[in-house]
Amino acid sequence: MFWFCWIVFLVGASAFHQQSLIPIRLQETSISYSIDISENTQRDVSQLINWASNCGIQVSDCYTLQSDDGGYDVYATTNQDLPANSPIVCIPNNIILTGSKAREELGGDGAENVLQLLDHNTFYLFLKILKEWELGEQSMYYTWLNSLPRYYSNGSSMTDFCFGCLPPYAAELALAEKKRMEQFVQSLHQVSVLSPETKSNTDLAKWAFNVVFTRIMMIPNGDYCIAPLADMFNHGGDVTDVSISYDEENNLYAHSTRNIQAGSPLRMCYDDPTNPSRLLAKYGFLDESSPATFCKYVISNPTEEVYTLGYPSSMVFYQDGSISDSVWDILLYEELTKVSSDDQQTFYQACMSGDEATKQSYHNQYFAQTLATLKQHVDFIVNELDELSLGLETQMAQGEDAVRHPRLPLIMSHNEFVSNTFERVQTNIDNMLSS
């Protein structure tokens, strides 16, 4: 049965661009603000798959949508056993929203004046979402827009109070998202393609920003896109079930990467699975399956050599308390700036050439210094997290902040996750010092 569906799917996928598809936009009439974007509004996904099929999106029979919390968090699952390399969805290019297409449609309206400081393609996607929202039911994308989340817990949605509840590194990432969102919102006053009512609606702009930055993917030509239905795949961390590919016309294909049991979620990797703080700041969720977490060691003005050594992506602490080699290498490289630039370069070249003997000799010689630096850093983070935990528990017990700041439980879970990892690392370091 599934084999037959697969054949039909592949034939349709190879020929979908020849079909007579629904145009990107229906005839424009008066503005109809019919999509409620208030945070307590439930998503309507009831018609999404039918809408997608009517738009020319090829949808396998296995693809279904599921929610475990009454419809606020919705994700794609398979309703049948799915063999590896099975097609899941095929989305034609003319249904996919891209920055370049949005720029072609909405450019030349004064927006170019604000784009020197903004990313062109993502800003135009932001404008596109707002423009389609203005069209209401007249928008080709009405059903899809109405299926999207209204409530977000990422950095751009956090309050100043939330930032104060995060450890320094996570707070910095979250605040960067907030500042970028504010820059996008402030830039709307120079845009002429939107109505004055839309441009002055800050809550709407925040929602559109979150739609873009929690759902965009990069396509091979370097453009950013949002692909309806493919945006319903959840984050899977190290375990991914779906691969995304594009043909020469930038039509999107999603296939299973392994055998998947019926009822299982269909997952892809959003971002670095070893940096749950970044996932929280950008997407607003905690990935408790992360095998490791960034060690939170921040270097001011890092050199190209530091990046080559693995900063920051490879500087991780693992869940069992072990420490990645890149942490030791980069700490020693930084330590050698105080000793000798010649020694620093010799060590760096040993790392690059795979000269393990020379590399290890430097580690042995300066182990006490690097260990002391690492202990100081870990002790500081653990102390910060302990203080934050005590303060948050007190405020949550009082009840007021739980209502005023609904993202606090997620922030507390993030802090606890990071704290548990760092405490194991702390124990590991203490054992090194006592041995």
C-alpha cells in the first residue's frame, strides 16, 4: 500500500511544476484583519493539510499533525511505519516563501534605506508575513498563517525581568534576539507597502518576527525560506528523522532518514544540539536530550585562530561531566598569550598539524594554570545558577511572577539543566585537583 503511494508521490513530485497551481495571491480587496495573533489564541490546523494539497504540495499519507497540550504546540508525526528514504512532503517553489521573492514583490518602497543594518532577505520575509496578514482571508497563506503559534518563549518574547533570570551567556543570546526584533519593528516606519495601522501594531510585528526567525531555513543558493508543512517538523537534536533537499528549481523534498515507527514525531535539527541556551534564545524551547552544553566560556574579540581551534561550537561540557578537548586547547592557547607568542604559535601549529606529542607536552607543562582557569569559570557559573535558582523559587512560590512572567518555568528548567551539567563538571575538576 505504501509502495503504491510512494510511486504516486514521486511521479507527482517530478511533475508538480507543470500543474496549474493556485496563484500566490488571490485578488486583493479591502484589508481584512481576520487572524487573531493574541498570545492566548489557539492554533487552527484543522484545514492545513487540505490547504497544502490544494496548493500543489505533495503530501504523503503518513504525514499527520499532533499536539500534546491542547493545540498550542503542534508537530508533524507519521501515522504508519515509515521505511528509510520514504518521501514525506514535496513543496513546489512557488508556494515556498523566500527572501528574494519577497524582495522582488515588496522592494523599491523605501525599505532599502533601512536594510544597511538589517539582513535583506529576512527583513523582506518579515514584511511578507505582515503583508499577508493584512490581506486576511484574501491571502493565499491565510490557512497556514492561522495554523501558526501565537505564544513564543524565545529571547525576542522575553521581558527585562526574564533576562535577569538567566545566566550571563544565555541572557546575552536572548537579549541579542530581542534587540534584533526591536530593530526590525522600528524600521517599519520607513516602509510604504504596509498600512499605518499595521506599522503601529507592535504586537503584530513581534509575532511576524517570531514567525520568520523560528521557521526559516537556508536553501542552497544562500537565500532564506519558509516552507509551509516542512515548518511543522520538530527539533530532534542528535536524532533526526527527516532530511531536506532541493532540486535545481528550489523545489523542496523531505524524506525519512531512517525507519520510523507509526506514531513517532518527524524531527530535524534546527541548530547546534550541544547549545541548549542558543535553542532557548532563538526558538523558545529546552532540548533536554542535548548530549552536551556549551561551556559558557566567552572570549572577547576572539582571533581567527581561536575559531579554528573550535570556539565556540566545540567548547562543550558533556552530561557525564567530561570536558571536550577543545575546551582544554582553547584555554591553553589563551593562557599562552601571557607566556610567549612563540610558544602560542608552536602550540597552535601542533594542534593544526596533528602533532600530538608537542601538543601534549604543552598541556602537561601548563595543566595547573588551565585547570585553575577552568575551575574559576565553572565555580562562577555554578554560583550564579545557585543564586538565580534560590531567587526564582522564592518568587514562584509567591505566585505573582508566575502569572506576570509565564516564561519563568521554562527559564528555570533551562537553568536547572545547565546547572546539573556544570555541577558534574565541577566534581570532575575537583577530582583532578585532589588526585
